[in-house]
Amino acid sequence: MQHPFITYTSRFYKVYLTIYSIFQFIYIPIKFYDKLLSKYSFKKVIYIKNILIIEDEVKIARFLELELHHEGYEVSTCHDGREGLNMALSNTYDLLILDVMLPSLNGMEVLRRIRQVSELPVIMLTAKDDVMDKVMGLDLGAQDYLTKPFAIEELLARIRVLFKLKSGTTSVAASQNSLTCGQLTLYPDKFEVNYNNTPIILTKKEFELLEYLMKNKDIALTRDQILENVWGYNYIGDTNIVDVYIRYLRNKIDQPFQKKLIHTIRGIGYQLKDN
């Protein structure tokens, strides 16, 4: 007669062998799969946006650098206009954050020289809340303009919008959306405007103004309505900025194509209509 302990041990050993066999059955393929992955690893390449900051105030430049690093951007900084221009022209950047008041070469001149050879997106910074300074910067080819002091969240949001517009990540279906007025067509998702298939180059603010007018085609809009919807409720400045940009649009749309689309409604404001 077999001893009870031997019987118990024998049963335990059989259970152990069963568990071990199952473990080997699962473990060996997993081990093989891990080796296969390590040998043929497929790494996703992530392109990190590279931003150049030209800002003479060292503390502001450092603050912006840290915040942008935190958001995952590569950042280079410079505190001199001429040196910054050389950096912008000799390296590849995805965005330039450019201060207006710079030593050796002011921001407007830096932008003008960059635009002669490059379409590098530019956001301008200034301590002067002067309408004509903003108009000059946008006319020279800046995509956006911020007045100091500003919230870092606003700058980050504007950067995201610029990169989204540049990358063209909108879907094909969405890019087909368009606004029309006669032979004038605006594509909000592609940031494109053309008149009878002839492209019209607009600054960001000109585009936003035209888009608002086209969304409200045949409606008489007051200057306050335009100011609130295009420049925002927080805009502090002269309402003449609306008149200035209406003139810019007329110079680029009405005059070249000899077709008056933007009409002045006396005592009210402006209206976009085709007649």
C-alpha cells in the first residue's frame, strides 16, 4: 500500500507539470515575438517643429523658450536683429517669433528682408499698441501680430493655428467647402481666395475680414459688427482699422478685376454684394 504522503506528492507533481507545460506553451511564443520586434522594430518618425525667437528682452525670450520647450517645440533664441536675420536665412525654421524693437536692425526690416527670399511664417511682437505698426507688419507679410503684454496661452493657440494652416491637414471633403460672391471664391479650410480662378494673395487679417463679409453677403454690416467679429471683443483701438482693411481688400479685389463687390453703406458700414 502506497504511503499517503507519496500519493499527495505525486498528485502535486502532476499539477506542477501541467502548469509548467501551459506556461512554456505561452511563454516561448511571447519570447520569440519579443525577439522579433527587437530585431525588426518599426519606429514612428515624429517631426518636431523648430521655432526661432528674435527678442531683445532676455527675460521674455527665456520665458518663451521654456514655454515652447514645454509644448514640445525645438527653440532657438537671438537678441539682435542682424544676427537673427542671419540665423533665419541660414537655418531651417518652421516659425519665427519676431520682436519689432530690436538693436542693429528693427523687426520690420528683418521681416522685409526675409520676405525677399522666404515664406517663413512670422508672428510679430510689439510693446506699441499702434494700428499703423500692425498694418505695416501684416502688409510686409507677417501672419499674425501680438501686443505685449499677452497671455502665453494666446500665443500658443495662434502658433497651433498657423501650423495647422501650413500643414494642410484638413480632409478632402472639408477642403471643398467654399464661399462665393459672383466670380470671387474663398476656401476657408485651404486659406485660399481666387477671382475667376486667378489667385488672390491676402494676409491673415484680410482673409478673415473677407470671410466674414462673404458669410454675410448682401447684409449691411456696421463697423462695430465687423470689429467685434474679425478683431474680437477685446480689441482696443480705433475703428478706423476696419476702413484701412476694407481699402486693402478693394485694392486687391475690386480694382484689379474692375468689379465692385465691396460697397460702402453711408451711415452704416459695408456690404459685400454682386450686382
